[in-house]
Amino acid sequence: MRGQSYTIGDAIARGDRIWGYCTETSCRHMAVLDLLMLRDRLGADHGALRADLVPKLRCAQCGSRRVGIIITPGTKEYGGNPYEGG
């Protein structure tokens, strides 16, 4: 995505999943972020890359702000687009 923007709306349209994970050694919780909820709270044009999202996240299990994200594409190999047809 170098030189381009990547927004929450883009992630939803492409069917990408964004996983949040806790980096606390005593926790290591991992979950798929609810992009529809993030779109409603932050707007579809809000950035969806690390620098855009990580400051807004907190681990749902332990409350830590030490989190990271992983983006997986909405391709057939990764389960397709979960936002289509619903």
C-alpha cells in the first residue's frame, strides 16, 4: 500500500480482515476487529493501517494498549468477503 491510502471502507469493500493482537506476554489475546463497528465509530474514510488503528485499540481481554494488527486479504483462500451478501 506504499504511497496509497487504505481506509476502513477499503478493507470492508475488499473483504479484508484486520486482526488485533495483544503483545503482553501474559495475555497474547487475538481477535478479528469488527470493521463495521469501526466504520460507524471512526468513519469509512479513517485509515486502516497500523499507524491509523493501533492508537485507537485496546486488548478486549486484559485492557492493554500494547497491541498490533495483521491484515489478511478477502480472497477465496482466506474465506472470501465476509461483508458480501448479508
